[in-house]
Amino acid sequence: MRFFKEHKSGVVISIKVIPASSKNMIEGVCEDADGQEYLRIKVTEVPEKGKANKLVLKLLAKEWGFAPSSLEIISKPTNKHKSILVYGDTQEILNFLDEMY
């Protein structure tokens, strides 16, 4: 299954955050033992008081050219595995992600 799916307000993406890394980067698409895809993201911030989460949203917005306000963590904010909602035109976002990944 792809790491992203349609949502009534945009697209939900599954990610895994690797905090306290040496640099900020979208590492790429990975697959867990059950065959579920996720986007692996490394950030330099530590997972304290939402610092790593804020940096993840900032990194995705910058790399993808989306407004920071169009991204929101919608599940598991304290877990390394999270779901992020990208608000906007669903088809446009799906096309973008298909082309990128």
C-alpha cells in the first residue's frame, strides 16, 4: 500500500521520524514488515516538547513547496510513526506525490 491516501480535506501521508539525526532530510519511501509504505524523515531536533514534529512539518513544507499551514500531524504525535494531513486539492497533491515518489 502506498504511503499516502485520499482524505476529504486533502491527502494523508504515513511517515516515520528519526529524531536527533545528523541532518534534516526526507530519506525516502520505506516498507515495514507488513508491507505498509511510509516516508522516512530525519531531523536534527530531539523529540521533546514537539520540537522534532515542528521541524518535520517545516521540512516537508519547504521541500514540497507547500504552505506550512497546509500540513498537520493528525495521529500519533508522540510516536515515531505518524500520519500527516496535507490540506488542499486532493488530486493535485496525489499527482505531486506520484511524480515525486
